[in-house]
Amino acid sequence: MEIQYVIINFIILVAIVVLAGRKTIKRIFGGRLEKINKALDEAEEIEKLEMPVFEPVSQEIIEDTDTEEVLKAKASVEEKINSIKAFGEREYSEIHRQMIEDARKELFSVMKENVVKLFSYEKYAKEIKALDAQVVDTILADIRLTDGDMSYLKHHDVLYVTVTSAFPLEKELVDKIDKATTELLDSVGGKTSLWVLEDNTLIGGLKLRIGDTVYDGTVSEELYHFEKNMNHEPIMDDDTVSLLIQEFTQKAEEFRPKIHKYQLGRVISVSDGICWMDGLADIMYGEVVEFECGEKGMVLDIQQNRIGCVIFGEFAHIESYSRVRRVGRIASVPVGDALLGRVVDALGKPIDAMGYLPYEKRRPIEFKAPAILDRAPVNSPLHTGIKAIDALVPIGKGQRELIIGDRQTGKTAIAIDTIINQKGKNTICIYVAIGQKETLVAEIKEKLQAKGAMDYTTIIAVPASASAALQYIAPFSGAAMAEHFMYEGKDVLIVYDDLSKHAVAYRELSLLLHRPSGREAYPGDIFYLHSRLLERAAHLSDELGGGSITALPIIETLAGDISAYIPTNVISITDGQIFLDAELFNEGQRPAINVGLSVSRVGGAAQSPVMKKVSASLRTRLAQYRELAEFMQFGSDIDDATKATLEAGKRLTEALKQGRYSPIADELQTVLIYAVSEGYAKNVEVKDMERFEKELYRFFEAEKAELSFKVKSAKKLDDTLKTELNKALDEFIERF
């Protein structure tokens, strides 16, 4: 543990140096200089420390010590090493993010203190106060009654108007505001009640509130927007900080208030990640709101006299009766090439310790699916590299193929293998991990990096510890990122792992929002939730660029029950399902695909012509073998034909087995299935089928590359191609 604390302190202190730089820290933090210098000196001392080296247990020690004790000592050393490695993988990104946030907050805090001091000088205070008349004229030229105001006036005669300023307003300006607002209300048959307030926290300027709408021309509002813009700037070195300070100082000295228009509401109550608000009569479903504490949320329920909102951050920071403001946009996430190779959360914020995410565009998480006339037929294959899938349940670009099965049956493995197989095929991949363990996501990222697949992949990680709100929006965020590429004419593969946990998160939110519950306590619109998500997967027409999104949603079943509520919903939405059988998995069949319950409604349209021909009878033969194998458990005598069918089925089943992270090219799959189907493996022992397969691949890759290319590009399996294949296979069998 002491070693870990040393590492933690080292990371934190070095991060301070990297983020701000010693010179800038000295200049900015003034009175805190002594403490920070001391911390920097400690960082330099820690940097000189050498990391402990764990020597392996030597042979002499093994000879002189009991074996059990040696093994325990070795296990202890390995545990420490793994603990340090795990710390580096899991904790560094969180510390790094926190350091950046702390640096930004500290920097802005000092800047704000300087601005308050600046405007406390009589010279600047007079200049700001002299602008009040100009601000009032600008505001009054823009005031309007919103639809929410008009609705309020239907039930109430009076609309409250409040003008708040940093300094006492002249009576002439107050009368001017009163006259303008009275005329505005008189025009619609309403009355006004004007309140005049002073608030020195505004620093300078004034703001006018009519109903829910605020017209803000204060210094504090300018500071608010500067801080928001600063949060999108990467603070990575001393020069960046200096530029920010220079820009900030210049804006402060040349300050001219701008009018910012927004709406304010009030928090009624908050609990369990749900907030109820009033006001904000013009707000829309799915819109983002911001609370006084800085946390954000999304509107998920609009009722006659209150608004339900889910909170993205810590709801404990939000107080009842505090103010909440409209951000002015629907919930959205960053999109674009900058996300490739990154791990982000449901809001698109990087969580991989790789620094700033330089995105240029955002896209709303909720977006209408392409219309039928905007779609093209699904006829281009998306190869998974998995023999049993590409041959039996082929997937096409633009298809929605469900992966369903019990826990620990290889559902995620199929999705990850499919992502790995897209290398070099111009297909962008997005993996959405909903409610998964952080260690599992870290392992997936590590494996994708090892296979070179992270270059074209984005991981959206929302662990089980995240709030239900973030788990709810995660797949929609992934769909938004995928749509950006699709509408640019690119092909995208998106994996939702898994929608069972997504449904549970939505059920939790719905129950907290007091929505009526239905079957299994799920809300009545749970079907619509997943249908509007999965319908966004499509193959666009050539007029729209021809891009596609292929969706692989994952659903977890209990004891193989595919007739449960959520599984049947998603089955009816998708274009087929790959059912993984726990019994087959335990028997050693990997992937454990149940041929009888798995189907692709696109079928042969998503296969190469030769594979389509070769695998035409494969499903029937496998089903026949399974039926005979179960019947033979009773020990009945069989004839030679049945015995031959069983032997062929054993070899075919063995040929379809495949290890993880080892996708196979489509043409090699075709050759293998053709060889086994045509009886070239009938004299091969079942235990030797794995060696048969590997040597067959090597033979065709090394000596029959031209024939492999013919199989890949052929329009049909004609007699000429069959003859060439038979000749090559005869040659291989002679050597084998």
C-alpha cells in the first residue's frame, strides 16, 4: 500500500507541473506560493525515487525452502505487481481528470477574484455604471412574451417583472423599464408587477426578468460564459495558461456587456437522481438544464405544473428551491474522427487519460430514424470472421442482429471478434458498455489495442457504478456518434452491450418519475425505447451517400428464457438473432450458437455467392446431426447411413469451433466448409480437426493464394471453380 501511495502522490504532483507550469503557478496563486513550491519540491524528490524491482525466486531458494512457502512468496510478489499495474490502468485516468478539473477551477477562481478587484476601482465602476442606459435600451428592444408567458397569463392576471442591478439604478431608467413592460403586457390584456433589486454579486451591469425569461447584461454573466468556453480549452502547458490569462485580462479591461437571453426555473425537490422543477414553461423534452451548482440534467417528463429531470452528476449537490436554467440545446454529444481510439463516458467526455478531446461538432442523442424511402436494401456482407455466423446467420451492413443468451456464454466475445475483424475494411466501430465492470472494459480496450482495432473504434463506457441517467443515454449517445459517420457515407458497426441493463436503468428512472408501471414493472413505452434506438440502424440510399449502421444489440436471458418481456421485445424489433446456448457452451462448443433458434432475416443476401452456395445445406445437416445425437443417447443400434451422418456431423461441428480473438477471412471459411461438406475430412480423426483446419489455411495462404482470391471474388460456384477446389483439396489431403 505504501508503494501505491507514493505512486499516487507522484502522479498528482507531476500532473500539477504539467497542467499549469511552475512559472504560471507562481504568478497566479500569489499567497499560496509557499505551499505549492513545497509540493513541487516534494514532487522532484519523489521523481528521484526508484521503483522497487521484484526479483524472481531463484533456484537456490527453491532448493533450500519448502515448495509451498516459495509458491506463497511468489504469489504475494505477483499480487503486488498486478496491484500496481491495475492501479495504473484503473485509477490514473480518474486522477488525471480530477487534476484537470481542479486546475481549471483554481485558475478561474483567481481570475474572478482579479475581476472583482478590477471593477471595485472607482474608474472601472463608473465606466460600467455609465453603460446602464445603453444596456436598458438594448434589452427593451428585444423583450418578447413567450408562449409560456401567454399560457401563464391565461390563469393569472399578473406577470412579475424583476430588474436587478449591481449598482442603484437611476429613477429615469426604472420608469423607462416600467413603461415598456406595462405596454407589452397591456397589448395582450395582462398586468405587470415590477420589482427593483440590487445585487453586488453581479459585479456590474443589470438584468431584466419577465416571467421565466431573463435578459442578462451583467459582468457575472460574461464571466459565466468565459468559464464555459475555458472548459473546452486544453490546459496542457504554461503557454496555454498564459494565453488564457492574457485573453481574460484583455476582455475585462475592454468590457462591454452583451445581452444573454435564457430562462430560469426553480428546483422543487430532488432525490435519487431525479429532480422536479417548476417554471421553464417553454422547455422541450430531452433538453439540457444546468443547476446553480454546475451539475447538468436532461428533461425526461413534462407535466402540467412541474417538470421531471434526470441528473447526470451528483444530485446531492443540488438544493431545493435553487435556480435552474435552460442551456438552450437538446442533449448532445461530440462526434467526429477525434473520438476514434478514445474511451468516453455517456456525455462524450474522455475518461482514458489521453487528454483533451478536440471535437468540432456535436449531434443530438435523439434523432429520427431514416425513412423507408431513404433506405437501400441490405445486400452487402459485414463479415464477423466467425465461421458459424458468416455461414449460418450472416450479417449485412445496415442490419440489426440480436446476440442473445445466458450470462457467461460468449455474447461479448462475438461482438469483440467482429470489431477486430473489421480491421482494414473501412468500417468504423463503436462499442457501448452499459453497466459493465470497469475491469472488463479495460480488458476489452487492451485487447483491441493489441489487435490494432482501437484505431477505428470508440468505446463508450458507463459502468455499473454510474447513475441510471447515464446508463439510459449511453446507447443513444453511441447511435449519435455512429450517425455522424453514416451520413458522411461511411460504414459503422455499433455494439450495445447490453440492452437488458439499459432497460433496467430506464425502469428505475420511470419509477422514480412516478410513471405507471406495466409488465415486470417496466413502463409502457419500453418497447418504443428500444425500437426508436434500433431503427436508427440502416443502409442509406446512394442519394444520401450509401453509408450504413449495423447494430449488434446484446440481451441477457435467465435460464435460456427467450420468451421473457425484454427479449421478446427486442427480437421483434431486430432482423434476426444469434442465440447462444448455455448447454452447448458447457459441452465445449465455442461459439455456442443454437442453430435451431438462430436466424438472419437478411439471409443469403448478406453472403458472398460462393459461401451462400457452400453453406446452403449446412443448417439442415447440423440440425439433423443434433437430433440424431440426442436420439443415440438411448443406445439404439444404427445402420451405416445413420452412422455416416453422425460422423460427418461430428466433424462439421468440430470445424465450426473457433477460439476468441481469431477471426478468419471469408474465403478461408468457405474453403474449410466446402472441404468438410464434400467429405475431404471423413478420414480425419475428430481430435485432429483443429490441426486439419490450421494446416488447410496455411496451405491455401502459402500455395493457393490465387485460388483463394478466386473464391473470394467469384460470382458463383461453377464447375470450373469446383474442379480447381477439388484438385487443390486432393493435393492437400495427400500431404496431410
